[in-house]
Amino acid sequence: MALTKARLSALVVVTTAAGFVLSPTGDFLSWGLVHTLLGTTLTAFGAAVFNQLMEMEPDAKMLRTCERPLPGRRVPPVVAFALGWVLCALGIMHLGVKVNAEASALAVLTLVSYLFVYTPLKQRSAMNTLVGAVSGAIPPVIGWVAGAGPHGLQPGLLRWELFVQPQAQYLFVLLFLWQLPHFLAINWMYREEYVRGGFVMWSNDDLTGAKTARLALRWTLPMLGLAVWPVWAGFAQGWFAIPALAATLYLLRLCLVFRRSGERSDARRLFFGTLIYLPVMLLALLVAAR
């Protein structure tokens, strides 16, 4: 459970399921959803194992991660390496065989961006948060394209139109923007730990929290547009804007409170506020979907 970051991977599963159910052809009670979640979960578990392998030394320097299985020497690296390969391979192949090529391709893209761009960038540039947000925004799109089912006419070829449909774009942007205030709050609360581990984060030199709160506010403001986008695009009923606006205004209020106080308790409230915001948005979108 610890080696595969099961709790973090649960977020991937939930957002993937939401994307699948939102798809016009995605049936909540279907084997298609089961296969999609199984393949995505295996891939997410494998990515988490490789991430911990790549960050063994930094993790050993931080109090909050030094007891993880690898730095804590409870699992040999060679075993973790083999497990990571098996999980990733099974996940990608399962999606390709049991779901469709589009879902499998997006899983590969997630792995590549997460392991070969985001993970090494964490020790070089604070822009890693944006790259990580891209990786984290792909799972609901995996669910969306998976809902389209297998190819009917041209097996083996990707249906590129699935990636640019309004609902797929919305899910990607929703997850991308949501992650930024979410991880900014985490970064600031544990900034000393990140410095100790050698990670270059936006909040590392922000003793007062002013910079972090300003960035969180800057990325939360565009989320107001997420409340009206589905209604304007015609894939959600008009009432969706009410809970969506309420959730976004609540998040903005938490950003402003943290900006004014600079207290760890308010950064923590912002963090938990983001945990409330995402399920509210996804649930409202599922119920209001046309």
C-alpha cells in the first residue's frame, strides 16, 4: 500500500471513473468501467513505485518520507523495480486489449510525463508543479476516451477526435487548475522538508506565505470560468453553475484568508478546501450532465 501510494492513486481512480461515466456511451454498470479502472489503477501503482525509486535519496532526507518502504529499507530496490515494470506493463496492456488504444496511449503519456519530465524536474525548476499538474489532469480524459469503447471500423488507429471533445477538454482543465492551489498549500506547509530533500518548489523561500497565497489566488480565479463553461458549451444543465460557483467562491475565500494571515492553519484549511471542491464539482457535473 505504501509503495504504490494507494491513497494518492485513489484520486486517479475516482477521476477516471468520473470521466468514463460522463462519456455519452459510458455505462456505470459495465465491464468497460471495471477494465478501465483496473488498467488505470495498475498503471498508477506502477508509476508510484518508479517515482519512489527515483526519489529514494531525497525521501531519506525528509522526515515525512524517510520511513517509506525504500528509504526505510523494508523493500529492496530491485524488487521495487521489477514490481514497477510488472504493474505498468499490465496496466497499459490491459487498457489496450480490454478497453481501447486511446486509453492505453494516454496512460503511456501520463507515465512518460510523470516519470521522465516531472520527477527529475522537481530538483531543477519550480515549474515542476505545472508539469505535474499536466500528468495529474490526464486520468479523467482516460476515462472519457475509454467510455467510447473499442474501435468499430479502423482497429489500431487512434480516434483523435475523442481527445478534443469539449467534455474531455473541460475535465483536463478542471483537474489541471484544481491541482495548483492544492499542491501550493502542501508545498508551503512542508517547505522546510522540500528544501531538505533538494526539491525546487515555488514555496521554498516563502517564509510569510504571501507568495504562495498570491499564486494560489492567481490559479483559483480562472476556476470561476469552470462554473459556467459546461452550461455555455451545452453539456450540463443551467443549475450546475450554482454549486460550482459556490465551491469556487469558497476556495477563493480560503486563498484570501491565507493571504491575509500567513498562518499554517489557514494553509491547511485551503488544502482541505481543495479536497472538498473537487468531489463537489465532479458530482455536480455527473448529475447535471446532458
